[in-house]
Amino acid sequence: MALRTRLTDILGIDYPIIQGGMAWTATAELVAAVGNGGGAGVIGAGHMPTDILREEIRKAKSLTEKPFGVNLMMLTPHIDDLAQLVLDERVPFVTTGAGNPAKYMPALREAGIKVLCVVPSVALAKRMESIGADAVIGEGMEAGGHIGELTTMVLTPQLVDAVEVPVVAAGGIADGRQVAAAFALGAEGVQMGTRFMCAAECTIHDNVKERVLKAKDRDTIVTGYSTGHPVRVLKNKLSRQLEELDRANKPEELEKLGTGKLALCMRQGDVEMGSVMAGQCAAMVEDIRPAAEIIAQVMTEAEETFAELGGRVS
Ligand SMILES: Cc1cc2nc3c(=O)[nH]c(=O)nc-3n(C[C@H](O)[C@H](O)[C@H](O)COP(=O)(O)O)c2cc1C
């Protein structure tokens, strides 16, 4: 099923599936594989130095002819340079998170670069639409990484009612039944992060993939509430230490302990003292397979779910 929506038209992709831009995790190999599989791959720029992001963009261009994006984290100190690079390299689209992209909107739009803004609330979605976002990605608190307060189930339909631009549902989506559910709520696409961590082409350390495969339903925890920047991770030694600092209300110590821990996990494979960012749906990830197969499988499942629904609700 091709399942064409306004999102597939805006991005020029076959299937309405975005691979979430994940810092230290979503590199050119994964991004290209997702694009070649008909979805939208997104490089997670995070705090990446400008030179490294340039290399990643060029590598992705060498591995696929398909459109791909870059996730820009607005709070990174050298965001001006990263935004300029995206303009110079004419990346087809960007997703934005953690801060306000208003300053960059005119230049991005002028260059024909589509902008999809990650939002945790209705108010922010409206603001992003008003500054020219092409779509909003509503991210529920089931998601891996930094989260807001609302669940995907509750956030998605409210966004659909509040904005005219297409809404993409993110957070907790790992299979086709959930894609169908997101569409039933009015979404025109989904963004998946945790599921793609276990794509064969994802370059994170094997220890992390194994940890995701072993995860059970209640294995994630949210730490960092005391800092105002809560993060969902798989429980481990680090998360227990962070939890204690949260309870003791020591946000500065918590920030300090958390610094550099995502790279330690994803690149060096330390799944005890590294930050194993992953969503609640980690429990649903059961195998490592090529990104194109993940996309084909969830689309088939979604199609089957739509067909079955007719029979179930007579
Ligand atoms: C390891 C990891 C790193 C992430 N890094 C970022 C990031 O740098 N920027 C961002 O906007 N979202 C980031 N996210 C969120 C994803 O882009 C995506 O929205 C989320 O994973 C969707 O929820 P799911 O994990 O339940 O599929 C990250 C998620 C994970 C699991």
C-alpha cells in the first residue's frame, strides 16, 4: 500500500514514515537505508561539530538519491553554523526540536527546504504553524529521549483539530497496528525512533541493540524532571544514580552526571553507565532487520489492521 498523504507529497517519499533524528544514533547509513526503503531518513545532528555534520550529509547523498533530512536541536550552541550548513548543502528538509526555529524559518523557506517542527503541545504546534512550519510532529511521552507531558494518544487528535498543516504522530509507535491507530486519530504520518535503533544499518553499538531487544514493558524510566528536561531511557546503573539526584532535587549534579553519556552508550556500548535512550515501545522490538524491511512490514501490518477493522466493528 503506497498510502499517499500530504506528508508523502511534501517530502517526496513513498510511505508516510519518518525515522526520528536521533543524536549519536541516526547517521548517514541508517538515513540512506530508510530513504531507499521509501521512508524519510533524518540525520540526528544534536551537538555535532559542523565538519562532522557536513561529512554525514555528503555520505548520505552518496548512499541515496532519495530525499532525507537533518534534525536540528535549537539549543545547541553552534546552531547558527549548523543551520547555515543545511542551507549550503540544500538538504531537502529539516526537523527541529528543543527550542524555537523562528529565526531560521525565512532562510529555510526561501531555499525551498521543508521544515517539520517537533512539538509536545497544542500551543507550540499553533506557534510553529504561524511561523511557517510545513508540518508538525507531535511527540508523546512514550518516546525515547527528551519528552513532554502528554501521551501520543491524547496529543495527536488535539493537534489535528488545532492546526491546518499535516500532523505526524511520534512516540510509542513500533508496529503497523499503531500506525493505523495514528491514522485513525487524524495523523498523516508517523515518526519512529526506537524501532529504527534496531535497523541493521543503524551504526550504534551492538550492546545497545541487544539491550533494546531484551527490554520488557516496564523497563524504561524518565529521569531529569528536576532539571526541567526529562529524558526517557532504559533503566540501568546510570538511571538509578540520576533518579537519586532527581529525588534529592540536585539538578546541577544531575546535569553534570548526564553529560556525555549518550555518546558513551551509543558509540562505545557502555549500557550500564551510558544513557540508553529508548522509548516504551522498546519492548515491542523483537528483531534486527534492514530498515526497508521494517518499513515494508509496518505498512503491511497497517493495511491488514485497516482491513480487519471493517470486520470487527459491524
Ligand atoms: C536514542 C534517541 C536519541 C534521540 N535524539 C533526538 C534528537 O537529537 N532530536 C530530536 O528531535 N529527537 C530525538 N529523539 C526522539 C526521536 O527523534 C523520535 O521522535 C522518538 O524516538 C519517537 O518515539 P519512539 O522512540 O517511541 O519511536 C531521540 C530518540 C532516541 C531513542
